[in-house]
Amino acid sequence: MSNQEDRLKTLIGHAKEYGFVFPSSEIYDGLSATYDYGPYGAELKNNIRQYWWAAMTKLNENIVGIDAAIFMHPTVWKASGHVDAFNDPLIDNKDSKKRYRADVLLEEHMAKYADKIEKETEKAKKKFGDAFDEEQFRATNPNVLRAQERINAVEGRMKTALEANDLEAVRQLIIDEEIKCPVSGTANWTEVRQFNLMFATELGSVSGESSTIYLRPETAQGIFVNFLNVQKSARMKIPFGIAQTGKAFRNEIVARQFIFRMREFEQMEMQFFVKPGTEMEWYTTWKEKRIAWHRALGLPVENYRFHDHIKLAHYANAACDIEFLFPMGFKELEGIHSRTDFDLSSHEKHSGRKLTYFDPEANESYVPYVVETSIGLDRMFLAILSAAYDEEKLEGGEERVVLRIPAPLAPVKVAVLPLIKKDGLPEKAREIIDSLKISHNCQYDEKDSIGKRYRRQDAIGTPYCITVDHGTLTDNAVTIRERDSMKQERVAIADLERIVSEKVDLRGLLKRL
């Protein structure tokens, strides 16, 4: 088993053991690609959602939020292009019987050449030190140039084939590049086929009298069909945005890699409406704003990178992904698209309603262009969990498992631990929890030795542990332990609220933006 597979397996085991994520319907042997969030997972997920929501709606006066219905009129999905064009090009390996997205196979193949370039560059950095000129090296080194030439060649053929919907050319490219199935190790591929990802169901009680509707594959359309309602009721002026979080559903044929790709998932999307001709300026602005949102969390900077789309969606004139280094490599975390006026114009056509904006400054009406930011909440959850997980070696050969979750997002902010279960210490500990729980999610724990309790809290990512001892009863002070450094300090109970809030309050994150 590869290191990547080992790490993902370890992460899955930890998530289940400590109540973050459970397989759905596990007592019935589960349901493929569906998961339930446990006590700590639900808290972490909610904290991520709140961070995103606050960053959008609190820090931007021109962005408001909505919560649109999952069920919508079926013509919505005809207008959006999903009924006719929401497909993935899939290919099967005949030996392993495994199914893959053909475009992803090619992108992962190109990523291997990109990794070679990075390794060559890192090797040269170590060799030449401060005298190293990275730009010149990448422009002149033969190994780097050969790898980049291969990337450009594959990328060019792939783009041409996908844009022409030439599935045979896509298959031939996979064969020519000698791409093998990771499971069977063979290149015994089927033809490439398109699969629609929509979930269809029926609305109505009597078969034959019911109408077909769809579980929404994205939340964005709920924003577009409410464009006029929001603009008029909230008195919004261009440029302005509408934010939304909610469930989406896709019939993923190749759902795998834990919660990275699921059939039921949650999105956090914002559609930003702008004057035509200004969309590229706003596209750049939102790229900068979104990467700043990620970096404010303090996760390793090298875990993020931008990836420009090779094949643009039918509605876009520019698109990129923010990719994150997951246990299985760099994968898409968030997408930023310039959607032009496709969505509003298409809904105008199919609904017969005008979806224009009157600009009083320009004294003209127009259909706004849209810049979209869309991030998967479940993927963000996995990104934080994977970056936070650490098996740390301590002095004396001891080890601890710690989740270094950014403190404002941690499921439990404070654990209050009486040293022993008598002598009035539990009662004092309860008093402290009562004083903190209005502001912070707290946990009381009196079972096992204090060392074991520390380890439990480390494993769920609790930033602070507060120990109540016999001295507390006389001096009104406690020992506070910080998760990452394990440093312990004696502090007054009266100062706890301030000390804890300085580290765990969501406002601290928002101030960095």
C-alpha cells in the first residue's frame, strides 16, 4: 500500500474512532459514497460553514445570503444546461473492472511530469543555495524542458479532444501515453462514454400523473432564479453578490476517496453580479479574496495552488481551481468561474421573464455578468482534517496523536478536567464550564488519569485543557494547557474568558482577511 493510501486509511480510522465521520447506514453494511457526520464532525463542519458565511456576508456589505429549495421547476435544469450537458467522460479498465474519469486520468498523468519538474527544481535549490536562479533554471534545464514539453503536448491534445467531444481521441491519448490502471497495472481500456450525473425523481403520488423533477446538482441555480427577488427586496446595486450553502446531489459513478467525492454533499457558493466588461477584473479580485480566506487558517501555504482549467465549462470565459494537497495528492478544493451572462440570459429565454438590471449611473439596462466562487464544504472538512492530523513523537519515546485544527474551527474549544473525582473539584469544574459555555463549546471529562484525558482532547483537536486541582479551591486559579505546544500555565479563573477568546473566537480569523 502506498504512503498516500496509508495516510488516507489512517485518517478515515481516526475520523470514525473519535466521532467525526461515520459510514452511512453502517449497521446495514453501509451505502456507497454516503457518510454521516458524528458529534465532533458536525461541530467542525458547522464552524467551517460559519467562517465562510461570515467572511461573505459580514465582511462584504454588498453580499447577502439566501436559502433556496432543493426541489425546483424542471425547466430550471433545462435552462442551466444540466439536462443536456451535465456529463463526465468515463472509461473502464477491463481487468480491474474499475471506472475512471478519463480527463482526471490525463490530468493525474500530467501532474506526474509537473512533480518531476518540482523535484528537479528542489534538487537544484539545495545544490546552488542563495545563488540559485529558479526562473532561469526552469527556462534552460533540459530535464525540466522535456517534462514541460510532455505536459504541453498532452494538454493540447486533451483540450482539442474534449472541446470537440471526440471521445475516441481521448481514449487514444490515454493509450498513447501508456496510462495504466492503478489497481490492475494494465492499459486494457474500454471506449470512453459520457454519463449524465443528474438524479431524477417524480413529484406526485400516482404513476403516470406525476412529473419528473431533479435533485439539484448545484446550488447556484437557486441564486439565479432569485436574482430579481433579492435585488429588489434587499435594494442591491451592481456589483453585488448572493451567497448560499446547502446540499447538492450527483450520481457520481466513480465516487471514492472517503468524503472527497460523494453522491450527497454540501456546497458553499457565491454568485457575484457585475457590469459586463468588468468581469475579468472581478474574477482576479475573487481569486485573491478566496486564497486569502484559506491562508488565514494558517495551514501550510505549500498545500495550496491554483490550476487553470484546460476545458472551460459551456457557460464560462475563465475558470480556475484552488487545489489542496489531500492525502491522495493535489485535488480541487474550490472553483472560481467567470460565468458571463449565460445563466441569467438562459433563464430569461426559458421563463419569458426579463432578468435585467437598470443601472442608474449609466442610464441603461443590461443582463449582469457573474463571477462565481464555489467550495465543497465536505472537501474543506477533509482538507482541514488531513492537514491537522499529526503523529507527534515526544521526549522519552512516547507518541501522541493530535489534530492541529485551527482553534476557531475546533469542535470543542475548552475541556475542563477536575484532577480527581472528589474533594469538591468536580463541582468547581462545573462552575467554570457554566461560566464559559455561553461563549464557547466546552467539554467536561473526569474519567481516567489526567494524562489520558489530555491525549483524548489532543485527538479531537481541543485547543485548551483547564485542570482544576486542590489549589484552585483556595487561590481561584487553574492550570491551562495549550494543545500545540503542550505548555502549561497557572492563570486566574477570572482571566479564562479573555485568554480562551483571544485564541478561539471566530473574529480573530475574520480580522486577518
